[in-house]
Amino acid sequence: MQVIIDGRNMKDKQTLHVYLKEQCKFPEYYGNNLDALYDVLTDREEPLEIKLEHADELKEILCGYGEAFIETLEDAAAASKNFKLEIKQ
């Protein structure tokens, strides 16, 4: 499965997590926070690739949370064989 995140469209944390839950088909119990995101990405049995486009704009919109979000994705990609990440500025 491949999911594209357009950083320009993520207006707040809630929008980001709702989008991820729907597009990545996260379980109903997904906690809508960075710890939960890391857990669902590293526990995946099926392959998932996230392409993050306009990462710089995401960081501008979400400030520190945007940077923490990207770090969480990078950490999860490094820890999981089933999760891949591509970031475009």
C-alpha cells in the first residue's frame, strides 16, 4: 500500500491523524498521537510506503509538531522492515 501525504493540506494535528488513520487503514483503537503512530507503523505485517510531499510546508503549518511527526516517521522506517518513507521538500 502506498499513501501520499500533501503537507500543504494538513492544517492541524487532528486533520493529519484522521487522514493517516483513513488512508493507512489503521485500527479503530489508533490513538491519534505520535506514540500511537510509531506503534502502528512498526507493528505492521503488511507493507506500507508513505510519500510525504511538501514537508517544509508541513513543518511551517504544524511548527514543532510537524518536525516531531517527521522524526517519528523516520524512526519508524528505520525500525520496521514493512514501512518505507520518502520525503520531498
